Amino acid sequence: MSLAPHEIARRNGADHMLRHEAVPLAIEFRPIISRDGHEVIVSFESAMRLVDRAADVELFKEQMLAGHDSVTVDRVRQRLMPLLEGTLREFAAQHEAGSCGGFSATIEQLLLHRANEIGFGCGLEFIPPTRVAVHCPAIEARRVVEQVERHRHEQLDRQLDRAASILQRARQAGAVGVMGDALRADEQATLLQMLLRESAAVPVLVAAGSSLIRVEPHTAHTEPVNVPPGIGPLRSVQALLSTSGTITALGGRSGVAILTHDDLPPRVYTTDAQSDRGINSIAIDQRAGTLVAAHTELGLLRWDLTTAESLPTIAVLAPVRSLIAVGDRLYAAAGNNIIAVEDTSARIVHTGEGQIVSLLCTADSLWAIRQTGAVERLARSDPSQRLAGFDRSTQLQTAAMVQSEGLSVLALAGEFGPVELVSTAGTPLLELHSPFHGLRRLAHAGRFVIGVSADRQQLITWDTQHPAAPVRTSNILARFGNRIADIC
């Protein structure tokens, strides 16, 4: 009977069957801990053979075959392993894991020499071909991540170079927004990332109780802003364009305060009407010279813009929200309808299915965002004309317009899922992820997007260059004692 492939020797009664030709041996050592605390895995391969000399054969029989019927490769491996492992541990303790791979040849010679020292005492020798492989899982995983990141950055650089070319052409043509409509979805997404990356951070104003708080989104620095007395707890805050530039309008339970940015004292417009609710949006009617404020219970409150004299209220059947000025016209959302505010009356100019949660405006269109998930694009000059639209097939809670150099993108927050930035044709361009759902407010602040949690306690800040998670959340209720009413 011949020896099996894995056998080196076998006892057969008084006779011995011996193999003197070389057989392969492979040993894997783990875990070997390096000087910097990483696990290193070492694989050692060699050829071994029983030395064909009488003295070595007798030594082999005494050391390896005595008390056994056969000697296998695995038995030799078990004999070698603890002794070679000790040698490896001494070596690894003197070197960092990252450098061990560079010492493969040294480790190979070290293990081969130590194996022959052991083999010399039992009639075996270890000969080429030999091979050593050194692996550090932690470092290799880090290298994979670095390689993926490097590839991602290279890909991003190529995309940004392409976006820069697109942007340059658009700037030269003076029509970024128009060009954006003509681009493919991936091109729009790249252009959007480019524009947002170039955008400076814009401060956010947070209305909470009687407090108005200025928040820097890139640092989370907060600073209180003085609120004029007389308008009650705040319900809304928004930026308005006036003949003198941008102003901040605060809606309270009992009136409106206008904060200018030229060190002039604030102007206050109050009402004697009593309600537990407050003013949710404000607009200036330049044509009539009036300030108009939407109130969910009282309808449309009005004042003379110059004298602050209270004017007759315009009654509206449904709760009014999202009051905006479009040129010299005022529009507002009232339930399922869009109403036009005309001097002392309001009329329905557009109706549809589903409550309007946000009414937004771009250079060429009016946008009605409905709770049902429908998004309607309407003509600015005549909102009864529906130009286009799409359906997100999900319940929507709030929306904001993200605009940069004329490129307009809709930020939509649904009952569940991420905040979606979609093109004006409804194509998803970017998702902002977080554990928060059912957001109550959204605002665009340069390269940042800000949201208000469903319980109105948390201010959530996303850096659009890192959309996988918010860069921070701020508990406004815990810090300032009131829930968030509005942001802008």
C-alpha cells in the first residue's frame, strides 16, 4: 500500500514507508498583533522533505513517528506552528502594521530559517519555493475606502469641470435657468452641486415664541434679534422685497413688524382683532400702497404701508397661507384654491384637488405644492393657466425654492422619506437624508438647506455637499424655551 498524498511516513508492522520527495506545506498565522495594535495575518508556504540520510531518518522516527502510525503534513504543521508563531510575534511587536507588508522577504527568510532550525532536530528540511503574504484587514479596509474616496473625488472633479464648462457657457449667455431646463437630469444635478458648492452660507432667522434668533448655518452660532413690542408672540418670519430693498417681516398674534436693514427704526402694524392664532405670511401691495397679512382665522388683514392705519379686513372662506407678491399682484393659497388679492376683495383664480401647503414663485412661473403630492406650474401673469406639473406620489408637508444664478430647484418634504431636491420638471436631483420626517418648514440658505422637525423643537441643517445626514441639529425648545413657529 502506498502513502497518501498528505503522508510523509507510515508504520506498517516492523516496516516503515517513507517519502523523501518534497511536499508542500502552508501555514496561516492569526492574529499577530503589530506594534501599533493592529491584527496582522501572515501566510507562509514552503516545500518540505524528509532528509534521505540514515541519521536523519532515525531522528525522524524517534521525534515524529514514535507512538504514531503515520506522520502527515498536518502533524508537521502542528509541530511548527507555535514555535514559528512566537518568532512572528517578536517581529510584529517591533513593527507597525503598515510596514509589515514591506518586510515580506525578511519575514520569509526569518520563518524559513526558524523552520529549518526546528526541522534539524527531527530529520526534516524546508526548501524553496517559499512564499509569504502579509495582510492587515484594518489597513486594507482603510486603503479600499481611500481608493473609493479618491475615485469619487476624481469623478466629482470631472463632473465639476464639466459643470464649470456648462456654467461658463450659461453665464456668457446670461441664461442659467433656461439652460438648466434643457439639460439632462444628471447634468442638472451636477450643475446644481456646482452652484451650491460656490454659494456662501446665508444666515437663517428663526421665530420662536417672542424670540427672533439669527442662526449661522455653517457654525451654528446664534444671536438674538430685537423684536418690537406690541405684535405678540411670533407666528412667522420672512424676507420681502420693497422699494428700499430687502426687509424682514415678522408676523405675530396681534400684528406685523417690519425690520429694515438701514438702521431705521422698525415699523409696527397692529390689529385690535382677537385670536389665539397669528399671521402666517405677509406681502406688500406696491400698487395699492398697503401691507397685507394672511391670518388663518381672520382672513387678510390690511394696513396703509406709510401711516400704519388699519384698513378693512378681506374675508376669505378658507384659511389663508403662503401670501406672496408676484410683480404688482398678490396671490395666496386658501385651502385647495389660489386667490388673487385685489384692493378690498379676493377672488379665486385657480382651483384643484388637495390642499395647497406652499405657494412659490420663480422668474417665469407660480408653483402650487399640494398635500396630495401634486406640483403645479402656473403662469405668473395668469395663474388660471396651468403650464405643466408632476406628481410625487407621496403626501407633501412643505416646500421651498432653491435658486442659484437663475437655476430653480424645488425642495420637497414629504410625510416620510428624505427631503428631495427636484428639477422643475419633477426629476430627482439630490436627496437629503435624516431620521426626521414630516418636516413643518424648509428654507434655502446658500449651500445649506434648513428644516423644522414635525414637533417644531429641532432645527435641522444639511450641507448640500454632504447629503447623507444633517451636519447638525439644534434643539430650539431646549435652548430658548419655545417651539419654532417659522424660519426664513
